[in-house]
Amino acid sequence: MDFEITSDKRNELLSRREVRFTLQYDGATPSRMQIIGKICALLNVKDQQVVLDSLKSRYGRMELTGEARIYDSEEVKKKTERAHLMTRGMPKPKQEGAA
């Protein structure tokens, strides 16, 4: 996976960084958790602070463009971010007793 940050802006009003990136990959499209892990490793942040907004790929190309928001703390993230974006792509908790 070749990861390149194309834009990195600071939004002081909402206490976050807004990052745009381009990702080139081989094989299957990486999952949201893999992309969040790569962002966390490159920017030295915790995965609880990162929200992936959009991921766009073009037909026939092994390239993906996307946007992510990195909050200063998890509390700030919960105040401003929409609930469905925070849970999208996260592993679902396993229910006990389900067959």
C-alpha cells in the first residue's frame, strides 16, 4: 500500500485536522480499518480520534482517494461527529448466545 497525503489542514474551530489522501494498492480494496490503521501509523494518532469521511475509487484503477478527520480528543469527536460515520467500518460486537 502506497499512502500519500495530498492536503493536511488544521480546523481550530472544531479542534481537528482535515486530511485528504491518495492510496495506491495491489489486490483487493483495503478495508476501512486498514486505512484507519495506516493513517494512525503515519500521523502518530489513536484510532479512536480518526473518522473516515469519504473513500472514492475509479473503475479499473488500483487507486483510492479519501478524506479523514483527526480530532484532538475522543470527547470532541463525539460532540461534533455524526453517529453513523463513527461506527461505519468498525467491527461489530459479537452477541453472546447467538448461534
